[in-house]
Amino acid sequence: STLWISLPDKPGKLGEVTTLVGGYNLNISSVEMAERGKEYINFKFNLIISDLKNFTNLISELKQRDFDFRIIRNKDKKNAFFKKFFSNFKKN
């Protein structure tokens, strides 16, 4: 999944988010600075999620800390292919 976060342009804010992500045993595959304003910087985090509960807990904590964020689900082409393939079979 991709997580977009708008962070205040203050020392330590990016570290705070990456520490939270690691604290929930989620892996960051890449980080990109997407946009920079006068007071905020927008970052795009690509996360590898092996445990949905940990991801849900991260989202809850981001909400509690009042971070401005949104989640974009990455489309897994391989899984989409198999879902389409198996949807053609009737269930017994």
C-alpha cells in the first residue's frame, strides 16, 4: 500500500513517522518527497504489509497524533489476474 503523509516542515517529523512504521513491524520499501510547500512537505511511503492488524494499528496512531494522511491501495497485477481467472469458475 502507498501512504501519503503531509508533515510540518520541522526537524524530526519524518523520523517520527518512520519510527512509528518500524514500531508496528511494517517495512518501508521506498520513500519519496512528493511536494513541498512553505510549511509542509508531502511524502509518499510505499509499505510492505505482512500483518494487516499492525497496519490498522499504525493508521489508528496516525489519526490519534492528528497526521494528515491518505492511503492508496496498490493494485497487485498478479493477484488481480488470479481473481479474474478463478471468478470464471462456478462455486459448488
